[in-house]
Amino acid sequence: MLRILAEELDTNEHISPLQPYKIYYLPIPYKAFGTGETLMQAMQSADNEGD
């Protein structure tokens, strides 16, 4: 998941560099049933495309 977020941030041209000791809030799929399974499928699909 961190890889996906890092890639997304890397492609965004309008983002400032991260600052040390600053808190950055990330949305998480807490209580979003089925989200974890969908994420795993997307990651497996991306891994298979790289083979």
C-alpha cells in the first residue's frame, strides 16, 4: 500500500516536500468492508502485469 501511495505522490507535480516532525493524515479503509480484498486483487493484478 505504501508503494502505491508513494507512486501516486511521485506523479503529482503540485506537492510540497514532506517536512520532518509534521503529522500527515492518511485515509485508511477502516470499517470499509471489502476494501482490503479489492486492494489485494489490485496488487496481485499489478504484480502479474510486471511478469
